[in-house]
Amino acid sequence: MKKMDLCPKNRRNCVSSLDGEAKKHATDPLPYTGSGEKALQKLHDLLRETNDCEVVRSESYYLHCVFKTIILRFKDDVEFIINETNEVIDVRSASRIGHYDFETNRKRIEEIRQQFSEA
């Protein structure tokens, strides 16, 4: 089973809901009810409709997407993995380059969280 890495300690361009994450990188996972697989499919469907998102890997328990920033087209990797024990989808969003992202990754995850809860 695929595992996600923690955010690099020396960079401020990553957020993650994984246990053990440093406070500056911490964000909440996406809660769900029912089947984790169905919840991830719901998320997958939502992300497919997002213009700046490309789903590059999709499995029954894991999604990997690449988002491109609007202006400079920088690529950010966003991963989602089912945590059935806690009935949440853990998330990690990280810029591929640079050390600071002006909170782009955090804002993106908050927007996805809102859309997911409303879907």
C-alpha cells in the first residue's frame, strides 16, 4: 500500500494531515461517512471537474493529482489516501519547487475540503 511522506522540515510550501506532521505544515484530513472507497471516488469525481488539476494516479485507496498554478504554471503534487481507522481521507499538498508558496497549498486543501463536504 502506498504511503505518503511528511513535509520537508526546511520548506514552507507543503501541508499535510498525517500524524507526526510539524505544526507549520499541519492541516485537517477530509472526514467522510460510509465507504472509504466511495468517498475517494466522490473526491476523484470532484477533482476531475477542476480545471487546473490532472489526476495522474487513481487506486481504490489513493489519489495523486498534479495542480498547476494559474500564473506561472508551477506544478504542485496533491495526494489523498484513505484512513479507514479514523474515517478520514488524509491529504498532502506540496509544491515541487521553491521554499515558500504564499499559502497556495493550504488554501487549495481548504477549498477542496469545502467542496467535498458540500458534494
